[in-house]
Amino acid sequence: MMTRTFKASVWCASIVAVAMVCRPTAQEKEDRTLLSTAQMMAIINEASGERAMHHVEELVPYQRVRPASEYQGHFRESDVMAGFAKDYGFSNVAIETFPSGQSWQPSVGELWMTTPVSRKLYDIHDVALALGEGTPAGDVTGELVDVGAGRAQDLEGRDLAGKVLLSSSGGGAFTAAATRGAIGIISYSSLRVNDYPDEIPETRFQAPAGATSPTFGWAVSPKVGRGLALMLSRGQKITIRSIVKSEMLPGKLEVVHAEIPGDGSTTQEVAIGGHLYEAYIKQGANDDNSGCALTLEIGRAYLKLVKEGKLPKPRRTINFQWVPEISGTNAWLAAHPDKQKNIIGDLNFDMEGIRLTASRSYWIMQRTPDTFPSYINDIGQSMMEYVSELARERVRYRANGYAPSVDITSPNGSNDAFYIKIDKHYGASDHVTYMQHGIPAVMFITWPDMWYHSSGDTPDKEDATQYRRAAVVGVGSLTVMATAEDADGARVAAENLGRGTERMGDSERKGVAYLADAADGASLAAAYKEAKVALQHQAIVEKGVVKSSAVLFAHPDEAVKTLAPLDALIDKRAAALSEEARAVYGLKAAQFKVPATEPAMTPEEKDASNLIVECVNGSSFSGCNQAPGGGRGGPGGGRGQGGPALPQHMTAEFTILLGQHKTALEIRDFLSGEFEPVPLADVMAVLRAREQAGAIKLTPKPAPSAPVKKR
């Protein structure tokens, strides 16, 4: 049980006793997590996948055309969430509104083929995403011409005046074509063209600057697009008519907030939620009404279990946040600086309920990046692995019947396995926003999602069993974060230490694999250097993880001192692993008949070790603030044009590292340690490009001060 005092021996004895008494048949000692078995069984029995499904069906029963009247009051989804939260007993339920420019909203949208036959191709009241978001009002008719992928060479020499383009690769071709008189575009690209030929992706359209007559953009399914292309290839003339009524309305960011109050013993708080809106045109069942529906169920189940005495009351106030993605979180945190100061962790649920086998998916927890080591990762991982083990049929238990240890399915859900994966950090959701405000956060997500950002993202793809299992993980993780004190903080620190040992072992395995792959003496020496970098990097990260758990203790500053001796143990473990890597190095060196000498710094490394990277316009967790021509989309961002770039999966961490006053070599070693070796020359090329763009400056290290002579 969760305790209020930190007496290690009593704590350990009580946990052992609970495990012996409460462990169900066909569970092992290893089937454990950060709560007692009795508490986990209570959570499993209460969590409801059906209720989460009901929430989704109330939020987005179908993708619809939002009426303009919702901009005058509250959006439908906000009222649904607030209503459920009040019914379930949440406190301080509120819908907060923040101004946000203007919003485009259509009321009529019809796409017609008028020749060679009259046929309505699409109506937004049938498929809401078919009309490109941003298409202005207008009744426009023109001849259809096939421009293939819409590249410059596809447009060159074509008479485009008064024409409608048919493009197989999105609406990007229209900008250039509009300067030559094109009046509209129909695109038929899709994320998975062959698997889902009827799927329409979310599409945005921007009328060209200075346009004096209406233009339009539509997205059609690959099947319809290919059919039109086939007709044109046969020499048939096709005339297209687009009828659109749309308007620009005063925009707003609408945030639904609810709380489960803490007991007043601490000012600390925690956060959990998902994004209720991703703009207001796209309305996805999985992305991300599912995250909102799920966290609502997590809160309901937790409140009921607390009321029944099966889970402890929270010490920390729990903030439930249902927001416009990223922009809403930023606005809310800016409006509530006390919350930003007090929240110690966030659980972000973005795309949760899809049936995993139908989408070839895993349910994934994405860790905080190595630039933000945190206790929170191992809480989520512990819960996920616990549920996954109980939910699978294990052959060694077949004497007890051919079934999982514990039934964690839903009456109307699947009987599928619970496929999970703990993955490296990836951005593009609200967990990043929390970290930009100094709050550790993880994201739970189903990926891949076959219907991501498309007309296919509807409730029929959801699975009540997946919701139930995700709810168990959510309630368990939230309980630890909201209730932990000294004994529980020590338990989390122990979990961090143990799992950190595993991660350090993974780093060793990565490093010795570099050695094993070496083809000659020269590459062997380079591989050994990279192995050492990987091990040193992971040791630094793991010390940061353990230190971060101090926030769960009653007196965090004192806890930092209490946990400090663990650093020496991590260093000792890193040294032992380094010795093992050196042994492999020696073995390979003997095979190549070369000396196993310790690597020396190259001249380039010495130069890089003496260059400190400094931001020109200040820094934050996001990295250097953008300067003209710089930032994430500029040179070196991985997505910019015309400049050097690092591998895409490294760019987010690279951008953060720019703001941490590290040397160029430290940045290179950090990226190589977290991911895979990246050439120093590549990192320097990107840094020089960023410097030229005005985002950073490379400053030589000051010379060490001469020692003061004693008189």
C-alpha cells in the first residue's frame, strides 16, 4: 500500500507480504509494478473500454461540417467533455477560451463533373475532408487537365489558363500553376494509396496572393482520381465545377480543464490529457478524440476507486487538459503560471483506441529525450509491461488453462494480443509543449495508424479492449505520480536505477556491435571510440533520471542529497561495462594484429572541443530561438532546403542541444551516444550553416586562468 512515512525496512516487508497474499494464480514474482497487486487488480476490474468508446461516439460519431453557430458558443466537443467530467465528479470543470486569429469554415461544398456526364463527385456533407481547408467561396468551372505529380517539368509548356489541375501528389502544384491562370486543383494523393483507395487525406488550400477571382482545392480518393486520369488518357474532355460557400469567423482556442484536487499536503500537481482539436475542420476519432475519451475514463475510474478506498487519495492535484493541440496547451500554461510552476509531470495521450491488429500497430510510449532525463518514463513502462504480460497467454502456464493470466478484454472488444513498444522520443504533440515549459512528459500513441489524418479516421476502427488496457496503464501511472511520497519515491528511484542498468547494458551492446562490425584496424579504433561515447553518454543520462525522482519525495531538495550516492554506483557500472568493451576491443585487435591502444583526439575533435555553441536570440528547451533564415526549418534543421542537414531523427535533439551551452564536440558526442555515430564533419557543417543564418554563434572557449601563485 502507498505509505506516508519513509521506513525502508517496513516498506519492503509490507510489499513482500502483499505480493504473497494477493498474487493471483499464474502470476510470477516478476509480474509486478509500482503499485501493489491488489491495487492493480482493482484498476483492472474497474477500467472500462466500453465507456471510453461511448465517449468517442459522443464526441465524433461521424466527421461533420461544423456549423458556424459553434463559434458563438462552445464547440460541441467541449460541451461533451465538460458534461461527462461534471457527471463523473471531477472538480473545477471549466471551458476556457483564448483568442486566435480567424478560422475558415465552409457551409456548402460540392464538386461536380459536368461533362462528359453530369455527376456529383463529392459533397462536404458526405465527406467533410474532401474540400481543401481554406478554399474561398466561389462557383468556378473549368476544363480538367492531368499534370501528373505536378512538378515544374510537368507544368512546363502547358496551357493552364482557366484550367483545373488533376495532380497525383497533393495540392502543392497549384501555387506555380496559378501564376499561369490555373483556377483550381484536384489532388488524389494519400498516405497509403494502394491499401486504402477510398481514403481522402486532410488537405489544406491557400489561394494565391493577389488572386482576383475564386480558386479552389479539392482532395479526392485515389480511386476517383485514377478514374479521372484514365478518362483523360482516353481523350475525353472533362469539365469540373466547384461550388463553395465559406466564411472567415473569429477564431478561438477552447480548452476544457477539470481537476481532481490533492489533499493540500503539497503544492505540486500533475497533468494528463490529450488534444480535443487539431484545428476545427479535421475531427478524428483516433486522432485525437480517443486520447480525450480515454483520459476521461481514466479520471472516472480513479475517482471511483478512491471513493471505494481501493486507491489512495491524491496528494497532488491532477489537471485534466483537453486542448487544441500545442497552441491550446501553450495558451493555457501561459495563462496559469502557477500551474506551470507546480506541475511535475504530464501524461499525454495522442491516438489511443485503434484496434492494433487491424492497423498493424503497436501501442507505444515515447520516452522523454535524453536532453530531458526523467523518472516519468519508467513509471509508464512498468505499467505497460505489466498489463502486456498479464494479457498474453504464456505457454508455461498452460496447466492452468489455455488463457492469459488475467482477462483484460472488453465485452464488445477484441481478443487480440496487447502489442506494446517503448520507443525513443518523438515530437509533434502536447508532450513537447510541456517539456518546453520545463515539465517532463511522455506520449502514448498507436502507430502506425492506417487512417491517420484522413476521412477514414472514424469510430468503427476503435477497439474497446485496447481502450480498457490503455486505461489500466493510465490509472496506474497517474496513481503513482499523484500519490507518491518518500517510500514511493524510493520505489520509483529503485525502478529508475534498475531499468537504467538495462539501458546501460543496451548501450554496451550497441558499442560492442560497432566493434564486431569493424573490418580493419583503423575502423576498429574508431568503433572503440564510439563504444566509449555510447557508454559515457548513457551513464550521464541515467544519473539525471535517478536525480529527477527526487521530486516525488516530501522534501525534494533533501532527496537529491539522499540519492546522490547512487551516482557513484552508476559510474562504477559504466566503468565495468567500459572494461568489457575494452576486452572486446583487445580481442578484435589481436585478430587484426594491431595494438589495442586508447584512441587519441583528432585535430578536428580538439578544435570542436574548444568551440562553445551560443544562441543569438536566447534559448529554451526548444533550443535556440529562431533567427531570420534559421530555426527548425532553416539550414541544418533536417527539413530545410539548400543547406547541410543531419538525419531527420536527430534534428529535434540537435535543436535542443544548441541552447545548452555545449561545445561542438559535446553536441556531436551526445547525438552519437543517443542514436548512432554521426560524423563530426557533418555536425560542424550544420553548425556553420546555422551560424551563417544568424541563429547561433561559435565562440572559442576562454583560455584557462593562470594559477595564482602563493606568496
